[in-house]
Amino acid sequence: MSNSVISVISRFLEEYASSTPNKLKVVDAYLLYIMMTGALQFLYCLLVGTFPFNSFLSGFISCVGSFILAVCLRIQINPQNKGEFLSISPERAFADFLFAHTVLHLVVINFIG
Amino acid sequence: MFVFQVSAWGGYVFIINLIPLHVFVLLLMRRFSKRVYIAYSTFYVIGLILSMQIPFVGFQPIRTSEHMAAAGVFVLVQLYSFLQYLRERLTRQERQTLFSVAVCAAALLLFVCVVYLSCTGWIAPWSGRFYSLWDTGYAKVHIPIIASVSEHQPTTWVSFFFDLHILVCTFPAGLWFCIRNISDERVFVVLYAVSAVYFAGVMVRLMLTLTPVVCVLSAVAFSSVFERYLSDDPPAEDDRRNSGSLYEKAGKVRKQVLCEEGLGSNIKSLVSVLLLLLLLMFTVHCTWVTSNAYSSPSVVLASYNHDGSRNILDDFREAYYWLRLNTGQHTRIMSWWDYGYQIAGMANRTTLVDNNTWNNSHIALVGKAMASNESVAYDIMRLLDVDYVLIVFGGVIGYAGDDINKFLWMVRIAEGEHPRDVRESDFLSPQGEFRVDKAASPALLDCLMYKMSYYRFGEMQLDFRTPPGFDRTRNAEIGNKDVRLKHLEEAFSSEHWLVRIYRVKDPENRPRLERKPRVTSTANKHKHKRKATRRRRGFIKNKLVLKKGRRLNRKQRRTGLN
């Protein structure tokens, strides 16, 4: 069972490396980085405690928010999904991404105390 | 937009639960798409952090159960989308090997987390004001202050018709039209309609959430009907059928065509005119309702005389302006919380409790002061440093929203915090009624609210037909007409005695003693003195005065010889 799981995963990684365009790979690398940062923050909170709770929350939510926005961007610029997003060009998706990020970071800075 | 709603009203909880419900139902109906995913995830994350900026909301969105549905759906949506992504990449066999391992592990982990957090109390259970929407009897027993607000009572059929008029009937029709041509957005409307109907039935105040969807669905119904009945073109099949058989029997077919069109246009015009009439009546009703019920400022009361002329009662503003002009800037006013905002706004004075006070114990203390006798109330008022007390009394004009009518709620709220000192049964007559006349309970006749309301009212005769001290609101002659106040003095009563203000007197400089002055008995002292004088030299006690020529009587002769 575990053998097949490992083989499945390795095959998946192989296919991923070969078939996804470069733009999406950049976004995926960014996603991975954000996930690491979020996990680190959560680990820190578990170890040290939640004293300035709003600071922890704002940091963690900024990670989650950035992750979500990047995923949305990836979905919208993926050429395979073009059928669903006829009215939204990749440039428009990126502009939306930037705008949402501005709002998110403004709020995070306000909330961080 | 969502954040504006959060900052304006606590009803945003309805939205934050309705939208995840919509997404979840779309998931179940297999209508879930990437657009929905993007929309919901962005909405949830940015909405979450923005809503936590409002001080009153604070950390509630991640700690209370009311917001857990949104978080749960968010996590579910992430998982589902990730699985969809994998499904596009892997073949069936590979999917199956991964599926059972990964999905079960993830679901189990999530479930255990939520249960653990709920049990340890990190996620608070449903708070009182939302729990009472599901269990309607809960608030009356446990949280009387929520049950006492008149807008929290269940809605009557009358108020449904009053607010919605004809739309009550057209709204289900619109709902059916929506369900017939279902799409992603219409699922939301259907869910909104069903949940809003339930909540509007539970609480009058939540009619606010029902009206938008009723308007929308009725508009859908009306427009569908009008579309069908106002169009002049006959259906296409009839045309083709008629033109096919036109060549066979020319005369007969033409008559048939004419008959059908004639019937159709009559019915069409009848139905259209009928619906137009209904809409006209609805407009008239709405204008009347808005002008009469929803436009009058409740601070200025208007009543109508027999001949229809309007009589304006401006007592509230008169009293608030008296307070503003005649009291010091830092005086503190004690009143029931309904008038808190008005006093703060128009009189510009400090109040103890107002409409936004969430500290139940404080309100209960004010209630206890109103419901106790004068000495106990005076202690509470000295403790809270109160200078003036304001009450509303409607007995002179028959105003039904005065403090005596609200009194039982004050008692219930005070009883919640001080059950040994204040009991509701004390204030009811032996038969269990709330009366203010001779059959009233002695606790009621002695309490501060009663005394303040009816001070000097016993001498007032409003009408030659009724005795003095006749309360027009309760239609009864009051039980205790001779009201004496020891620690308060009357400062102001407005023109129709609607608002009465009393000043709390300072404690007396020399407190009067309750005991009588000490009486010393002088009987022992006399005996003491008699012994001493007898031994003194040179003094004869009871010396007789001899008048020459006058005979001594027997008693005097005896003592004289001695």
C-alpha cells in the first residue's frame, strides 16, 4: 500500500514538473513559501503562547490571505481554465490580485497593533 | 460592503451564516465551480480580518460558535478544490490509493480539532441572544433583559400584513418561479427566502431581514405574469397549426382563430388590469404606513381630538431641556435604560444605563432601586452617586408606554441578579394580577417607582366624572393617595406630567434619632434629699405658721406639739 502511494506521488511530481507552464510554477513556489511561513508562525504561537493575540492573528491571517489570493490568481491565469473565465484576462486577474493584497496588508498593519 | 454591515448591526451574523450555507448547498447540488471557490475564499479571508477591526466584534469571529459554520465551509471548500485539482492530474487507480488515506485522515483530524476546542471552551457556545432564536422559551427564563425588549417578541400575523400587504401572497409565487428556473444565484435567493421567513416569524425585529427578499421575489412573480399576459403575439405552434389547416376549411378555421384570440385578449387585459389595481393599492398602503407608523418621531407625541385637529404633546423635550438648563454639568441621572440615549443626546447629562449597556448587573441594580422601598433605594442611589431620578408617567394623558407598565420587567430583571431581595410575586395581588388600586400588593404601594409616579397625584382630579387620583392608563383609582417622600424632592413635572424628575436630597447634617429622648425618673431623688435636710441644724421642716386668733385643726395641733 505504502509502496503504491510513494509511486503515485513520485509519478505525480514527475508529471507536474513536465506539464505545467513556467508562470504557474513560479506561483506554486510562492505558495509553498507562504505555507512554510504560516506553519512557522503557528508553531511559534503553540510554543511561546498567544500573548499579543491580535498580532498573532494578523500575521497568521496575512499568511492565509496571501495563500488564498495566490491560489485564486493561479486558477484565473491557468490556460486550462480559460473556458470559465472568459471575461477576465490574466492582466485583469493580476490587477485584482494586487488590489486585494493592498487591502489585506492595510488591514494587517492596522491589526498588528 | 460586508464590513459596513458588521459595523452597523449585529444582524451580520445572519449573512455570515447564509453565504457559507449557500456555498455548501451548491457543493451538494454539484454546481460548485472555480468561480464560487475564488469568490468565497477571498470574501471569507478579507471579510474575517476586516470584521475583527470593529471593536465590538473583536475576536468573536474565531471564538464563537455562530461563526464556526463559515470557517468550516471555508476549510471544506479548500479540501474539495484541492481534491478536484488532484483528480485532474491523476488516473483513477492512483486516486483511489491516495483517496482513502488522505481524505479520512483529514476529515478525522478536523473533526477532532473542533470537538476538542469546543469542549475546552476555547470556542464559546452559542451566545444568549442567538440561542434564543432556536429555543424561543430560553430568554424568558434565563435572560429577562433580552425577553423584555418589545422588538424581540414573536411576530403576529397583523404585523406581517401591515408591513408586506399584498406581497405576502405574491412572495410564494415568486419563490416557485425561482425554483423552476434554477441557477447558482437563484439557489442563494431561495435559501435566503426560506431562512428569512423562519427568523422573521421568531422575532419582530428580524422583519428587516425578510423584506428585501420578499420584494425581490414578488417582483419576479409580477414580472413573470406580466410578461406572459401583456405580450400580443400568439404562441408559435398555434400559428403553424392554423396555417397548415387554413387550406382545408377556410371559413371554419378562421372562426376558430378569431375565437381563440378573442378569449385570450380578454383574459389578458382582465388579468393585467387586476394586477395593476393590486399594485396601486399596495402603493397607497405603503405610503400611508410610512407616513403614519414609520415617520413620526417618537419623542414628540401627537394625538387627535374629536374634531380631528392635532394635539401635540412635547413633554419629553420640555423635560430634557429643563434638565439641560437647570442642572449642573456633571449631574448624574438615574432612569430606565430606554431613555438613556435621549437624555444623553438632548439633555447632555450623564446617565447610569442606556440602550447600549450590556452590563446586566448594572441594569439589575437600577431595577432593584426602582422596586425597593425608599430607604433601600436611597442607599443604592448614594452608592451610585445619583443626583436626579427621571421617570415617565402616563396616568394623566393615558400614555401606555410609561414606567409603571414596564415595572414588571424591571422587577424580573432585578430578580435575575438579586433573587432574595426582589421577587416578582411580591408585587402582584393575591390573585396574581398587577394592580395599582386598593387591591394592590403592599410591596408595590411602598416601592420607589410607585411613590415617584403618584406623588401629589392623589389630589389631582382630571375629570368631574372620575374621583381624584384616577390613573387613565390603568383605568383605576390609585391605592395609596397620600405619598410622602423622605429622601427625594420633586424637581420638575412636565406639562402633562409625562416626565417627572426628582432630586436626591443630601443626607441630613444631624440625622434624626429614631428613639425618644431619655426620660429620667425623679422619684428616688426626693427620698434622698429628705434624710439630709432633717438632720440640719437651724432649720425646721414643715414649720407651722401661727396666725393669732385662728384655731389649729387636729392635724396641725398634733404636729405643732411635736
